[in-house]
Amino acid sequence: MMRKLDNRGAAAFEFVLVFIAFFTLIFAIFDLGRYAITMQSLRTLASAGARATMIKCYTPNVTNNTAPSGCIDINTYLPDPQRQNVAPFLYFGGLTPTMTAGSSSNNLTVTASQANFKMLMPIWGTGLNAPSASTSIPF
């Protein structure tokens, strides 16, 4: 007489295997999407900061084409409430982006960064933490 094999638990085991792979993929897609939205918001914020600084501060000197000195305080030209209107996604979860501006002889560079941003999945390492984006505008 042939003995019947016991298959109890096989479906649960297969479900666990598929569940782990499926949810790892879903969380990876979610994490990379969150990173992409953050980077795009930082680019938008840096562009808005550079635009506001150029409009309100920099009037090029026609004779020597130089920028006025002491005119790089980005917080004056794009205060925090206006930053929230430009890139509201960056302020979720109590995070606050930082902006810095620098001027060389021919251009203004504004950098926006999100220092406390952390990827949710540990498989990315720390390479994608603390993203930043910058915009340079010649004058």
C-alpha cells in the first residue's frame, strides 16, 4: 500500500517566500520614489532661491560686471514660509531643508539640502542619505 505524503504547510511556506520578495520590492520602489521626489523638490527650491536672490539683490554693475558684496543671505530673499510654498514635500515629518548661497566672480550658486533625510531600507547604505541639489546662475 502506498503512503500519501503530508502537504500541510506547503502553501503557507510558499506564501512566505513570495511575501518577502514582493514586499521588499514594494518598499524599494516606495523608497526610491520618495528619494526622487525629495531630489526634485530640492532642485526646485534651489532654483527658486537663486531666482529670488537674483531678482531682489543682484543688479549687475555694468562697468565691471561684479556682484555687490554681502548679498548672499538666502534667508532674507526666500524666508521659510515661502520655501514651504515652493517645496512643501520637504517639510513633511518635521524636516527642514537648509539653503546656502555663494557667489564667485561671475555666478551665484544656491545649494538646498535635506540633512536629516534617511532612506527607509538599509539595502541602499548611506550613499543616498542627506541629498542636496544646487543651481548656478551666471550674471
